[in-house]
Amino acid sequence: MSRHLAITMGDPAGIGPEIIVKACTALAPRIAAGGLKLLVIGHGTALETARAALGAPAIPHVPADGAWPALAFLQAGEERAPIVQGQVAEEAGRFAYLAIEQGVKLAMEGRVGAIVTAPLNKEALNKAGYHYAGHTEMLAELTGVKGSVMLLAHGNMRVSHVTTHCALEDVPKRATPERIRRVLDLTHGALKRLGIAKPRIAVAALNPHAGEGGLFGRQDIDVTEPTIAKAVADGMDVLGPIPGDTVFVKLRAGQYDAVVAMYHDQGHIPVKLLGFNVDPKTGKWEALSGVNVTLGLPVIRTSVDHGTAFDIAGKGIASETSLVEAIEYAEQLAAGAA
């Protein structure tokens, strides 16, 4: 029988509680039928406030030990101060950390099959004394690993990253043969867990036109090409380096199952450009579709591909689309790892 998926609330002052309630409501038929089990972890009062505002059914509170119903809520810690929606606060940052800490513990013990994270606020997290750049760094320390890999997904657009949060001038130094190969290996493994028997992976070039024969730099020729050749010799279906201005079009056309991007914006822009649903009349985005998957951890972790959206917190207008997709991705990865 499948295990629960843990959904961590993130910052309870943001849209996390609202989108969790909406996602649980949207997935209620599957939960009732026994096909999906969810354990929400976070701030009880914030969840109840969101539930009442949306008129949704109550979610039973449970202890960490013992049996859980198909849909349950686990309090991450003692509530010490009120949470004000839309405001950065130490208490909210503390709960964001406690929820992740509890989720990791349960995942490492094998009691949940994966962790799905709602967004946190880095300022609030640091106010609470937890000095991390975000979820990824926190999860790496809590699970004792280094060198995790970010994979963004929107439909068939799956993009993993050799580097993420660093200056562009540092990318060539970090895009080593060892790092590129690790990203290829982890991406290949993730695609297989998603049910793709023979993954096809393309590697985006670092330089324009893949360096144009060395005129625009030699990183693609001297570093990336030999690394790809070794992966191919080891039995992987890998192509590249392919110029960044065409590789994502080919990915969208279904010529590959994933692309390995060299740096943050190279990979994020095409995925998010397609993932944002924009109202042409107002020029505002209504919803964001997309999932952030962390590869290389001893636990499965997926996340929404958006932030805490303090400006709309508590207004009842946040979209649960990305969270539902993150839950579905976690479910697939957990099934593939079983």
C-alpha cells in the first residue's frame, strides 16, 4: 500500500495554507477512493483560518506516531505568536523550518513516501535564525548530502541545472566535467522513475552557437563535449552541446525528454515563460503551472514553482495548480522508486 505524501506548509503567512486547502479539495475524490494519502505539516491555526475562509471540510489533526487517515494534519510545533497573513515574521519562518524538519524526519524513517513543499520566505526564515538560501540548502543539510540538482518541469518541458544560484561569471568554473556528469546521471534516473524507459537528454551549450568553433569560448568544446561523449559511451542517450536558442524549442517539440541547462536563467526562463498563464486584458498572471524537483537527496522532494505571494495571501485568489502538479510528480517519483 502506498505511503502518505508529506505536504509542508512553508511560510504560514503566505499563500501556503490556502493552496494546500484548495489542493486537498481538488484531490478529495482520489483521497476518498484510497488512491492518494496526504499528510499536511505546518501551522494549525493558519490552516484552519484558510479552511474556514474557503468553506472546506476539516482536516483531522494527528500525532506523529500511530496510524493516520488518508488525509491528515500534523502540527509542526508549538504556536508562540499569532501569524498575520502577508507579513514577514520570525514565527512564520520558524514554522517553515519546523515543518521541513518534521517532513525530512518522517521521510528518512520511511513513514512518508515523499515531501512536497509549499513556498517559504527567505527573510522570515533567516529572522528565525535559520540561515539558509532556501529549501534546497536546508534539505541538503538535514539529509546530510552535498551537490543536489534542481529540475524544473512543466508538461514535457523538463530542465535540470548544472548551476543555479551563482553569478554568471562563476558558471564556467562550476560547470566541471564531474558536475555535468552528475546532473546527467540524476536526470536520467529521474526520467526512468517517471516511467520513461529510454530517456533522451540534450545538453544546452554554455556559449552562443555552442562556441562557434571556439570563436565564442571553448567551454563547450573542451569540457562539455568530452563529458557527453563519455556518457554516451556508458550507454546514455545524450546529445549536445546544442545552442541554447534552439534546444528548448526542440524539447517542447518532443525531440528530447529533458534538457540539462548550464545556469539558472537559461533553464528557468523557457519553463516559466510557458508556465505562466497571463490574462491579456489585465496583463497580470492568473496562475503558474510548474514543478520544482530536487534530485540527489536520499528523499523525494518536489515543490511549487512560485513564491509566498504575500500580496495576495488571505484573499482566496491563489491558484493551487502548481501544488497539485507537485503532488502528482511526487506520487510518480515515489512509485518509480518503490
